[in-house]
Amino acid sequence: MAFKQTTLALYPQGAGRDCKAAKAATITLILTAGAFACTAAWATSVSVVGLFKDKAIVTIDGSKPRTLGVGQTMGGVKLLAADSDSASFDVDGKRRTLSMGQSFAGGAATGERQSVSLTADARGHFAAAGSINGYPMSFLVDTGATSIAINAAEARRIGLDYKAGQAVGVGTAAGVVPAWRVTFNTVKIGGISVNQVDGLVVESGLNVPLLGMSFLNRMEMKRDGQTMTLTQRY
């Protein structure tokens, strides 16, 4: 199929090799509420990292993720109920219901702006677990990519009619390859959800989905050592 020879900066030199390495790496995604002052015996911050039937994975006061079963208590936080959509907790005598990625501090719900903290692997790569149009996907964070980019196989998996988009050519580590401009209805990373996000579907040469600037431009980005925090602007 013919395509417009427009070269776009998909990712910087050498990033193709980084993507291959990151695909095999083990990355930890931790959703945090930030630092808060301590209060008595109750947890100062609680974040939901994972959700299952009758179980929830949480971080409390910045600790490592721990699994709570219904009825169990840790750090003054008791899990009352949980399923794949949300979990209910008893904190300081108050019931709090949180979805994946949501947090509260000292029993009070955090503000509307969601934050996600990502931990780098040994090579300094940041990965982010999320979804496109409701389909789970694991991204490599790439500030050198102009937009979110996935390969054609991923696009077919999520039922995206990508060839209805504008055909272009994009520059990759392997040279210029066919691609199509698309718009993703919803992109989620942890508790952050963004609608109508520009993206690219690349025919070949892309081994892992890239979380590029069409998403990251809507975030406040802060890096502290091996941790990168994304906070939704709007």
C-alpha cells in the first residue's frame, strides 16, 4: 500500500534496542499518594496497586506492595470487600472505596488529580501498565516519541481499524516504515484516564508499545532518582 513519505520522530537513536531490552525486563508499577505527615497508629497513605476478587494489593506508608484478603487488617487499614473494579476499606472507622490507582491519606480521599509513580529497571527504563480503549497494554515510557505508538499486531488485537487513518512513514531504528495516524478513544495508566489521544500504528519494527508525548504532554512529569511520577494536568 502506498503511503505518504513523511518522516516522524517515533523514538530517538538507539531506542529500538532499548525497547527490545525493556520487553524482557521486570518492571514494578507502584501507584502512590505522596508523602503525608504521620497520625497515630493509622496509615498515613494507602494506595491501591492491584484488584482481585476478595483481595487487594496495597502500599501503606510507602511500603512494598502487600496483599490483603477480605477481613484482614494491616497498618490500621481493614479490607472490607474487593473485586476487579474496586476495593472498600475501613480506615479510622470510615469506609473508603477506591478503584485501581486511587489513593487516600489519613482516611481522607486525595484530590481529583491522579498520580502514578513508575520505578525504573536496572537499565533505567520506565514501563507503565495500562490500557488502550479498555484493552490491557504494557508501555515503555519514551519522551522522544511524538505520540503513543503500537504495532499492527497490537492494533488488530484490540480491534482497531487503523488503516482507516492517514498513511504516513515513520522513522525507526530500522529506517522508514509504513504507519497510520489514529486517535485512541481512551488511554489509561493506573488511575489516570485520558480521552482522544493521538497515536500511531506502525507496520513493523516496533516491539513494545511506546507511551509518547501525545499522552505525556497532558501530565506533570517529575523524576527523582529511579522514580518517575506522572500527575494528570487535565
